[in-house]
Amino acid sequence: MNKAAFFGQAVLRSYAQVMFSDNLWFGGILLGITFIDWYVGLAGLVAVLVALISSDLLGLADAKIQEGHYGFNALLVGIGLGIYFEPGLLLLMIIVVSGVLTAFVSVSFEGIIGKYGLPYLSLPFIITFWMLMLASRGFVALGLNPRGIYVLNELYVLGGHTLVKWYQAWNELPLLSSVRTYFLSLSAIFFQHHILAGMLVSIGLLIFSRIAFVLSWLGFYVAYLFYLLLGIPFTETTFSYVGFNYILTSVALGGFLIIPNRQSFMAVIMVVPIVVILTVALQEILAYLQLPVHAFPFNVATLTFLYVLKFRVDNRAKLFTWFWQQNAPEKNLYNFLSYNERFGNESPVPIRLPFFGEWTVTQGHNGAYTHKDEWRHAWDFEITDEQGKTYTREGDVHEDYYCFGKSAVAPADGIVEEVIDDVEDNPIGERNLEQNWGNTIIIKHADYLYSKLSHLKKGSVKVKVGDKVTTGDVLAQCGNSGNSPYPHLHFQLQATPYIGSRTINYNLANVLVRSEKEAQLLANANPPEGAHVSSLPVQPELKEAFGFTVGRLMEWSVNGGTDTVQWEVKRDYFMNRYIECLTTGARAYFRADDAMLHFLYFTGNRNSLLYRFYLSAFQVSYGFSNSLVLKDSFPLNMAFGSRALVWQDFLAPFVRFMRADYELHYPAQSRKLMDHEFSLNGTVTRWVFNRQQRACKFRFMVDAGGFVSFRFESGNQLIEALCKRN
């Protein structure tokens, strides 16, 4: 992207960021609103450009500059200066200085407030503008702007009687007093006092976020009713100049900085009256300094509320702050729900099953025998046959048991903390209660995370204290030592490195759970008693195809060679990995580990091959069993178009009547396939009120060299792409 396009997007997003958005069209609407007064609009634009250019010259992050993070506060400062002071070269010089100063203050607040995980909102604008207002009392050469007093005269000069009548017609629309004040409050965000400006902001909100639109009305009317309840003097003029505090607080806490749901709407109803009290109190205090209150109450209330949430010991209030801000409440909500469903129970350090092959959980959490009280979060594993028996012949000796002598492996990378290897294996049916855990290995995987494998075979331990182990390393053999009447492997996770430590509830990663009807691969699992579980061995063909390492280039010949598409795997400033289409600029973000690929998010052209690929490879396992089926669901905004989601957006915080399902079917045979092509087939199905709307079919052809082809069929549209190999 060239510099002109870069700064063009940064400018528009700076305007949109005032309303928490990054939409370029919304930014354009807001830019136009500021130019209702030409000089004011120009002052704001100059301040934004200066802040963005100075941020770029200082070498700040391109991503943040382009998103408008360092521009929107400067915009507000520039508009404010344009409103208060007489246009001229002196004002232009001050606006330039203010742009640089606001950028500095923004970065400073980013460091000061950001370390607490909080946004700096419009505090840089407040601080910078107050400093300039105080300093301006000594600027004898800088005159106050008298134009606002003679608005109609200014309009007459610009457009004669027609423009004056047009202006008056909008301001004299027959609206309820409270509705007029709502629109005036929205316009005041940009230092305007005009019904049309407020209507345009409201329409922009409606188009680009239905949830934000509803919240803007909710916050306004909660404050309005509280004013009436308390008997606070109310006029359109006085309320509109502070009313945007209630609107911004509602939109920020109800939908942008907290995931929108019933509880976030209730939080708005609780917090907005507090903002009213803050506003009235701060107006009294700041009046002595002859400073406007502006958005200070909104900043104080919002940051305080978010800071309080950080001290929660549980989330009984169900207020979810979101770490991946997408600048639209609907997107935040849909992606949060999807991410929480897919990875909500995910463990920070992936812990695998501690064995090869398929075993059976013969005692799970809160088991019937020994998994009780402080030791209830543990598993006992054995190997069973098709009849469910754990042994052959009479089961009188250790060797009759399928699991005896089988390898126990490291469930994750770590360091060996404790080893016991000299406890005799019990005769079948007997227990050793004095040495309860028998032969045991404890491994440290992270601070406060240890795994313990117990009842191991005497003399089989292959590691010693201090050894580093990696996932899958053979540690010992399954035995029958300690409190173990029959051979089995006891496995638990704990927070301390001692034999006998209490267990912790910690899920296992990438577990294949098989039943008589189907096999299900669970990214995070607490296998229940009776489950047949295994870890899938990685198929090198799938790893070669779907293992997207940064720097990898892919080229596809589409529709019989008429089109060629090139992709590259990249990593952004925040270390997020994505595939970028070099032809269209579309991006598909993903995460991958040694066993699984998950796509997360897509941006760009939805007519591109990459979007179809994103849908088709939404979840892929690098290993599989016979006829394995993977199931998942998409964030609604990733599977449906914005128009289709309009009514769902309004209701999304309360109820969702749309969904999009994903299925991936593996071959019926999981044998080694190095010399053969094989296919992965699947569907993407969209539903509205549980009625199927459309199903898309896809197919990947894979061989030892990776991708062979990709096919995507949706309605009458068929796309076939061949992977070009060097």
C-alpha cells in the first residue's frame, strides 16, 4: 500500500474511532459532518494529518496509525480549536502544534493506562484541550471566534437565503423535545449543534452497528429520565452539550469494550446514572476554572468500571471484556461466542494423553473408587478389547492384562521433578496401601502445572530427576504398583511437585473419543468414565498440506487455468498468523499447533478463493481415524453477509436465531497413504430459525506432496483450483 492510501485510510478511521468504529464509510460520513462549518472541518482535518504524520515519522506501529488510534484525539482537539478561535495563520500554527502534542499525549497514555489493560479513550483530547484553553488566556494575539454567534449571517454569506432556510428547516423539525436533544447530543460529539449533524451520526450508527444504535438511545434515555427524577434543570441546549457522555458510556460499556449481552445492557442502566452525577459535579468544579466538561465524565466512569472488573474473582455478573477488538459490537459478540465455544475450555499448556494407541477410561473424575475429594480430578486408563475386557486368558498374572508393560509417555514438554522406581508390582487382586502411588513420575510443565503418572512397572522408568522431556517421549511402562489391584495407568494434573498433591481440574488437548456410533475429536476434553480415547498420529500428507509456516508461498490455477491466485503465509505486528492473497489482499487468520489447524477470522473480498478456503479448512486435524468427522460452527458475521444479519444484529445480545455449521469428513481408512491421493470432503450449512438456507460443499485432494486440488460448490457456482508445485 502506498503512503497516500495508507494515510487516507488512517484519516477516515480516525474519524470513525470517535464512535469506536474502524469503518471507512462511517469515517467518511463523520468527516463530512465536521465540514458543516468549513473552518472547523478544516481545523480537525489538519490536526489529524499532523498527528498521523508525526506518529509515522517517530516510527510508531503502522497498524495503530492506520487504525486511527493516534488520530482521533487530535481530531477532537482540532475541531475544538476551530470552534473557539478565529481562523488565521496563528490558529493554524497552534493546530499543528496541538496535533503533535496530542499524539505525544496519546502514546503516553497508551503506556500509562495500557499497562493496566485499559483503553485511553478520549483522555488525550481532554488533557490537551484543557492545557490549550488555559494557555490561550495568555495568547493576546489569538482572538476568540465570533462566528458561532452569527451562524445565520455566516450561512447567508455561503449560500444566501436558500442555505439559511434549509438550515432553519432542519432545526425546526417537529420532533419531541427529548428526540431533538438526542440528535443534538450526537452532533455535539463533533462540536456541532445541529439536528442534521446528529441525524447523520445516528444513521451512520444504524448502518454500521445496530447494537450501538440501540445502545445510544438506551444511554440517552436512562440519563434523561434520571434528570427528570432528580429534578435537575433540563434544557435542550444545556443537556445536549453533555448528553453525549451518556451516549458514549452506553455504547462503550454496552457493546464495544464489553461483549454485548443482557448483562451489559443492565450494566449500562446501572452506570449511566453515575455518569449523570459525575457530570453535574464536574460541571460545578470546572466552572471555577472556566473549562468545559466535554467527555471527561464518560472517560472517568468507563475507565473506573473497566478497572473494577479486573478485581473480580469470578464472573458471576457475566460481563466479558474482549481482548480482540474488532470495532463493531456485532463482530465482537459473534466472534466471542465462536471463540468461547471452540477454545473456552482450553488449557494454557496443551496436555496430551500419556500413552500411544487407544485406551479406555476405567475411572474418571469423581470416580467410584479412589478419585475422591482433593484427588477427584484424575483418570485411570486401561486397554480393553472388543468385549470390554481388560485382560486375556484367566487374568491371573500381570502379562494377561493388555496394558501391562505398555509405554507411558510424556504428555507435554517439561522437566522431571520426582521419580520412584523401586516399588514391587502387586500380585493380581492385592494392594500396597503403604506405598499408595507406587512407582511414579512427576513432570513440571509450567509454574503451578505438574503431571503425575503412577502405578508404573518396577524398574521400567527411563528418566531421572532433572531430565528434559518432550511430548511423546517414552518415560516408563504401565504396571501394578501401589494401591493398584489390577494393572492400570493413573494420570493427574496438579499445582505442586509433590507425590500426594491434590489434583487440579485441567482439560486434555486433542483427544479422540470413540463410541460405537462415531468418533469425535475434542480440542479440549475431560474424558468421562467408559470413554475410548486416543491421540491421533499425525499424517505427514496433511501436515504438509495444512501446516502453514510463515513465509510459505502457494499458487493456485483456478477454473481451468484462466485465473492464477498466489497466497503467502505471514505474521503481523501482534504475532497473529494469516494467509494473505497477493491478488486481492484478503486475509485468513489462523492458529495451529502440532496436531490441529483452526481458522479464526477473515477480512477482505468474499468472492476470493481464499474466503472459500477459509470456510472449507475452518478446522482440520493432521491425524484421523476411520471415517472421522469434525464438527464446528462459524461466527455469524463470517458466514452470513451484513444484509442478511440486520435483524439478527438487533436481537443478538439476547437471542440468536441464525447459525452456520461446519463438517469435515475424513477417509474411511486411516492407513498410510503416502503413495495415494485421498480426499477430505465437507459441508458449510447456514440455518435460519432451524431451517436450512443453503449448503456449500467442498473437497480437498491431498497426496504426499501436499495439496493437489481444491473444489468449492455453492448453488450453481463451482470453483475448482489446482495447486501449482515447484
